[in-house]
Amino acid sequence: MPEAAKSDPPAPPKRFWFLSLAALGVVYGDIGTSPLYAVRESFSGHYGVAPDAGNILGVLSLILWSLVLVVSVKYLGVVLRADNNGEGGILALTALITPDESGDGDARSRNLRGPLVLIGIFGAALLYGDGMLTPVISVLGAMEGIRVAAPELSGLVVPGTIAVLALLFFAQRRGTASVGALFGPLTLVWFLALAALGLRGILLNPSVLAAVNPTYAANFLLAGGLHGFLVLGAVFLVVTGSEALYADLGHFGKSPIRLAWFAVAFPALLLNYFGQGALILADPAATVSPFYLLAPAWAVVPLIVLATVATIIASQAIITGVFSLTMQAVQLGLWPRLEIRHTSATEYGQIYVPTINWTLMVGTIALVLTFRSSAAIAGAYALAIIGTMIVTTLLLYVVAPSRFGWNPAVSALVLSLFLVLELAFLGANVAKFLEGGWVPLALAGGIFILMVTWWDVRENVGRRLQKELVPLPKFLEEMTAKAVTRVRGNAVYMTGNPKVTPTALVKNLEHQRTLHTTIVLLSVRFERVPYIRLGARLSLEYLGRGFHHAVARYGFLEVPNVPRLLELFSERGMPLPLKETTFFLGRERVVPKKGPWPLRWRTHIFSFMSRNSQRATAFFRIPPDRVVEVGSQVEI
């Protein structure tokens, strides 16, 4: 049975408080910008309800208990416990859904693993949609304050949003190290402003505090019928960003994330939501923009600036999360090799993926030009997030018994309660499918097809090559039986399967009729854990006649660096100077078999992705002048 999740090791006090402050900026940046539009959509959106006392208290009660059940109970209380060696996120969780070779777990759970892995991949695909939608709705929501401060300048909202987004994406190449330290303090200022504005509103009508009673939420849903149920689509906006709690687990740890929520984010959000409700109760016309109207006239412009900064931080957090998700997908074999740049010499998690960055920029600008307001895009945004939440709950069904020690029946009961709530949110947002909700689903569907196609065809190519290649023991036996000229130097042959002879080795011997005196068959393996300790990185085995087999292990959050790996060879008593070592890489070209195009489309997609993927030399950080590539063709 897998080892149970471990609690965070105690951190030094200064480090703990620093992590808690940093978590406030990175983890809660997204959920912290929801007050810009969530309450407004509940009353003035397409499915908004009348701003009377009963509806206001009912909506506030729904907001409060949604935050409690989804964020405090599900994510902070349950989901954070399902870490993968300290790392979180939907792909880290999917990596735990593996075939149970030991036979542990009930038969039903074992049968569900295959479909759940596909569901996990779809959940990861949904996060790419989140990466486009979060910057759009957040920055638009902030810039819409211009309509309150200076209505005559309303035409600047869309171009101003595009300008902010463009600057944000152009800044990605520089990394976030220089501004990352400011995220926490600036977000703290934002949450303090939320709390102060909320208190100002509550003083207008303290009776809104009665909404703490959950009966107001129940009565609202019972009395409101279908219209009241559809308001859940707007209420759901208050919990968007919850997945960040889990995705950023490895960067901060459980305790700092929990402290930042309960000490700052949660109370500040509640005060602001209740303050907006009190304002609407005093002046129903405030539903047009309750967030900005909470502030005195002199504070609106500074608040717009602060809100824009907060939305930039929220956008930066989700963009960084998409970069990390892409790196995980590459390591797990769900995505072709892409250029991944590390932007910090000290912080491993700070990376930049150019292809993804420019794709996100084009997508976000297109969405701004299409929807043109945060209200119009709210439905699309909600569907992307709720889909990911449901996927997380489904994956936990298999993970909970082994990770938490729960009885399968208890696991099903607890997770069913979360699932019922999330399905209710989904049902309330389905009505917005034709109003833009189809956008993230279509995007996720396309990415899902690409990821599964790459994964499946790649596996087929591997199986085909394994059948055609010469078994390594047979090759070594033939080497012993015949004389082969050996030349001075070292040769490293990259191989994915240590049981067969690499194509590059066979071709090299066939055409050159010589081999180097020292030959290393190097297999790079990505394990289903985030990191591999340095002592377990490399294993060596001598095969005879100058042949060695080496296995280099990396976690799915790590980027291999073969030249640096050579230093470990030297530490093991096998020096391989880079200038005296040649690397041989195989490069397979996949071509479709003859037949109708519908039967060959997946192969065409794979071939296109393969041609546009990063070269193996760059991915493994091997100097190009030390590499020899040997090509072959495979029909699928």
C-alpha cells in the first residue's frame, strides 16, 4: 500500500511567516479578485435576482457556505492531504491513479483507474482554459472601475485591458523572481482594502450579518425555484481559484496555505461580500457595481489601480501554473517536448515556456475582443473551473482509501457530498453554455485530443520499435563472436528501453563498422513523483566488453541535464569528459499507413506535433556539437 501522506516538516518561524505571506499572493490572488464581479452577477447578471432583503441575505448565505464547504472543508481539509511526495495539482493527483500491481484496493476502484486517468487528463486540459479565462475576467473586472470613476472614458476599458494583458505576457520572458517577492505584500494590502471596504458597508446595515445562518440559503433556493437555482452560477464565482490551493502545494506546504486562508483571505473576503450586500440593501441601484460603489468617491481611482495590480498578480499566478502544468505533462509523456526556460538560478519552479506563453496571449486578447466585459465571460469562466473541481473529486475516489486510510464506503459518502454540491454548480452554469460556456469546453476538448493522441501513438511507436529491435543480450553475444574495431573515446546512446539495442547503435555499427571503447546505454526515466533525491539519480551496471547500462531518474517536475549527469558518472568512478564523449540519438519519423484519411488522422496529428517539438539535444541540454542523430521511419 502506498505510503500515507506526511505532514509538513516544521519550518523555522521566519521561513514559515514568509511562506504564508507568499502563499497569500500566489495561492489566493485568483480567489481574491472574485469580489470584483461575483456579487454584481448575482443581482444584475443575466440570471440575477431582485435586490430585496430576502434575496440579499440568501445570496450572502450561499456565498458564505460555499466558501466554507468548497475551500475550507474540501480543499484545505481533504484535498491538500492527497499530495504526491509533497506536490499537488491535477496531474500530480492523476499520477497517483496507477495500476495497482500489489493488488491493494477494492476491485471496483481498480476497474475505475483507466477511465479516471483519462478524466484526469481532461481536467488538466481544462486548466489551459482557466489560464486564458482568469486573466481576462480579472483584468476586465478591474478596468471596469473606469465606468464608475469616469463614465465618459468607458471606451478605454477594452483597449486598456488588452494593453495590460500584452505587457503581462511580454514580461514573462524576464521571469517573476524580481517581482515575486512583492506578490505577498501587495496582495496583503489588497485583502486589507477588501476588509476595510466591507466594514464600511456593513456599518450601513449590520443586519446583513444574519446571513451567517444557513437557513437563509436554504430558504432562498426553496423559494426561488429555477431562477434561484440559476443564481448558483454567479455564487460559484466566489470559489474560483480553489484549485490553486492544491496546485501550489509543493511551493508553500499545507500549513502556510491554511494559515493565509483562515487568518487573512477568508475573513477579508467575507467582510467584503457582506459589505456589498449591505450596500445593495441600502441602495438597490448599487447592483450595477457594488464593489467600486463601496468606496468613497475620492478612493475609486486608487482602488482601480490597486485592483489592476491584484488582477495582474492573480493572472501571473495562473500563467505560472500553466507553465508548471505543461512541464509536468511533458515529463509524464502527455505532451511533446517544448522549450522550457528556467528564469531563476535559485527558485526551481520559476520557468518560462515560450510556446505556451504566446498561445495564451493570443487566446486572452481574442477573448477580450469577443466578450468585451467580465459579465459576458463569467459563464465561460465558471464552467472551466467547475469541470476541474469535479475531476479532482472523481480522482479522489480512488486515491482516498490508500492515501487517507478511509474505508471505500466512507470515501464514497464524503466525496459524494462534494460531488452533489459541484454538480449543482455545474447545473446552474449549464444554462450559460451557449453564452460562451462552450469556449473552455471546446478548448479543453481539443487539448485533450492532442494529449491523448500524443500519449497513445507514442506508446504504439514504442511497442513497434521494441518488436523490430535486436534484444541487447543477443547483440552483445554477436559482439563477442566477431571482431569489431574499437576506437578511443566514449559514446552515450540514449535509449528508452534497456532490453533492446538502440537503433542508433545498430546503424552506427552497420555503416561505420567501428565502436567506441566505452559505450554507455543511457535510459532517462521520469518517475511518477515530483523529485528524485540526488543520491538515487543514477544507477550503473557493467555489461561486459566496454558496455555499460545507466539509468537516470527524474521526477516529473524536473528537467534533465545530461552534461550535469556526467558529473555523477565521475563520482561513481567512471569519468566521461564532455569533450571526449559523443552522444548518439535516435530520431523516429512516424508516417501513416495507407488507407482512408479518417483512419490516419491521429498519426497526422502526432507527426505534426513531433515535427514541432523541441529537439532532444535541447531537451536533454546536450551541446549540439557532441551529438550524432540517426533517423528511422515507423509506419503507424
